[in-house]
Amino acid sequence: MIRVLFVCLGNICRSPMAEAVMRSKVKEAGLDGRIGIDSAGTGDWHIGKAPHEGTRKLLDEKRISWEGITARQVAKEDLKKFDYIVAMDSSNMTHLQGMAEELGLSDVRKANDAKPKLCRLLDFVPEEQPGDVPDPYYTGNFQETYRLVDAGCDALLERIKHQLV
């Protein structure tokens, strides 16, 4: 099984959106049980809470289930447990790289490696630069966040499919 962890700041907007979108795409591709998906935040403010109302509303409109998704904080063990740790922006990436350094993990690779371990979601969509998924908690633009998350999840799933062959 290939395990994917999406990470944003509070785990209520972007990363749970990505988790729900990726779950839906994996199910549609008939890859349930072959790809595990989770999400977490670098901060601890929203632990145990459901996704943000804007994320829930958008996912409901798209008929994508967010059932069972609750906020949690990324843990050091996650860096060892997941095959892909996918940050939503550069700030999240910096936080995760710091955690990896604290653990002395030398196998945390960059997104341009053949099999990235730690990357940003939009590293898989090079035409979307500068590569950060904006936080709708601050921008209010959940549609733009969804557009980028959807494109990133499509590209990441294609990458993972090649590994499963």
C-alpha cells in the first residue's frame, strides 16, 4: 500500500479538502485498499474539529464525501509512516523539513526525485507556479483552492499509479 499524507496549517481547509478529493479519485480509479490517504496540520488549534464550513460546503456541492475527516496535528511518526508527505505551501514544507531534520531522516527526498517523500502538492503541476495552494481560511476563495487541489490530486494519482504497476 502507498500511503499519502496531505499537510496544511490547521488541517481544516486545504489538507482535508485534498484528502477528500484524493479519496474520491482513488475510489473512482478502483484503487481502494492500495492507496491510503490522510491529512494533518502543522498547528494544533483545530484538533478534533470537522473541516471548515467553506470546505464542507464546496465538497458537498461536488458530491465528494468528507465523512470521518477530523483535524489532527502532524506527528514525527508520520514522516516514517507515509510514502508521500504532501505540503500545501512552502511554509508547511519548511515545517516538515525541520521535523525531518530533528529526526535525522536522510531518506526525505525532494519532489524532483523519482519517488518524492516530502513535496508540495503543486510540484506535480509545474504549470501552476509559484507552487503554493492559497489558504482559503484567509482568502475566502475555496473555489480556487479546489481547482488547484483537484489538479494536484490528479497529477499525484497518475504518479502513484505508475508505482502500482
